[in-house]
Amino acid sequence: MKAVVVTRDDPTPQVIEIGKPSVSSGEVLVRVLRVGIDGTDHEVIAGNHGGFPAQSEHMVLGHEAVGVVEDGGDTDLTSGQMVVPTVRRPPASGSNEYFKQGQPDMAPAGLYVERGIDGAHGHMAEFVTAPSEFLVPVPDSFREFGFLVEPLSNAVKAIEHAEASRSAFRWAPETAIVLGNGPLGLLALAFLRHKGYSRLYCLGRRDRPDQSIDIIERFGATYVDSRETSLSDLATIHEPMDLVVEATGYARHGVESVRALAPNGVAALLGIPSASTFKLDGGTLHREMVLKNQALVGSVNSHVGHFETAREALTDTPSWFVDQLVTGVFPPHEIEAAFESDRQNIKAVINFEM
């Protein structure tokens, strides 16, 4: 079967032929339909994140996928069901408390592998297998866009954790800004709209005309150009934010997001920056957070419950959003063009049915 891989000798994504996986007890064989490309994939092929499976000279890419059950084996899943696979799996040493309690997203490094990212083959192949507990059923209507469940689930978790940090008192958030108008940022914006935040903003660095800005404004949100309005000035020029969701991976945004917060506000960090050094008035930041009861939380990955919430949110998302978000659909043999398109546009997808 065909699979898109990188090798230890060549980080360029390429299509190779590998053996079709066999189903073990408790596992399901899934025929992959579509796999999304995102920033993490670019980091993986650049060698800046993750690592190869042990004793393997290649790694199958892809962690955002939707597929259909080909063989449910001895599980409760049946042939023809549409499913989305999660990303984290137990390490070679076996399951641990985080997986047993259904919260692999909270496991520290060394207690998990991630499919298509770190230590495990991904989903960018014609067929994959997975234990049934790592497969989330989705409606048949998700055939073309179900791969968005995985990235949206990461935003769901970050926002859930941010809101949970405010649970010790009565908190009624109205304003929120998403930092970043890439795919993850736009999905986070869609989820905040689904949750009913009344005044939404999204910060980016793109010139009009631009499709991502069109999406932001079609949602009724305000586009903020960071070249014109800094995070430090955002609260003064627009209004203080109850919630900030950082989805840029730009290190300065991680700390400057606090300056955009209203009293009692919270900022959730999703982006993973590279090493960065800059000057910071740590004393003022510390003082403001204490005196204004503010919080800053980090979040990575997600678990099945977040996938299920993302599934429901996508059901509520207007069809025009997916149509505008997905800017390129490519067959596997055009993988290089797909990665280049993903850099230049919003969201590229590999379609194994083409």
C-alpha cells in the first residue's frame, strides 16, 4: 500500500510502498480517506520536533485523519463506520496511569508516543490499524472534513483548561481574542463562536485581501493586525480580554498576552516556540497577574473527550467555514506540492481517494 514518509537520510516527504497492516485482537483496520497537514508536520520534516519509531529507517507522516472502518475485528466498531483516530499511544514499555485514566494528553515526555510525530508511524497511508479506544466515531457527513476534529480538539482542551482555572469564582466571560489566523487559530475562533462568546477578535499579520481575514470577519469577529496594534496596546485600543488563546508559537505572545487580559482573565498557550530570547519586565508582569487575579496556562494534545466535543462543535460549524479553510486537496503523489501549498495558503489535505 502507499504511504507518505520521511526517512532518516532524507527529510523530503515521499510516497513509498509498505505492507498493509494486519489486525490484532482489540484493533481495527481503518481505510484512510483524508489527512490534514499542519505546522507540526512541517516541524517534523525539518527535524525540529519529534523522532522516528525505534528500529525504523522511515516514519509515516500524518496525525490529522479521517477514515472508514474496513475491519472492526473483535471490537464494537463495524465495517463502514466513519472514525477519527487520536494521536497519543502508550510507549513500548506499556500502558501507564495516564492512559488507564483516559488522559494520555497529560502524560509527561517518555510516557507516550505520538503517531506521525514522535516514535510512532502516522496516518498518512492507505490503511492504518488502531485499538478501538483510540478511534472516535463521527457522522458520515464528516467524510471530507473529519480530519479537522484532531486540531480542533487541541483548541477545545486549551480553552477547557483555561476556563477551569476560573472555576473557583463566578466568571462570565464575554470577550476573547485568538492570536494567530492560521488553521489552528481559525478553528479556535470557530469553537469560541460555538460557545457563545459575544465579542471575538483574531490577531494576525496578513494584508488584505486575504481568505483568513474573510473567515474572521464572516464569523463577526474583529481582525487585529499586530503590525498596527501590539498585544500591549490591545486592551486600550479595543478592550480588555477575558480570554486569550495563543496559537502562533511566537514566544513574545506567550507573555505579552497577559497584558491584553481583563481583571480575572486567563490566557491559554497552544503554540510551541523555538528558542527565543527577549527582554521582559518580569516584575511588572508578576505584579499585574497577582493584583488582577489573572492566569496563564499551557496546553498540549487532547484526549477522547476533547475529540467528542470537537465533533459536536464541527457539526454546528457552517459549511462555508470548511470550504474556505481547506485551500488545497492533493493526491498522495503530489505530496511536495501539498506541503508547499500549506505554507502559502491556509490548509492543505492529502486525499487517498483521488
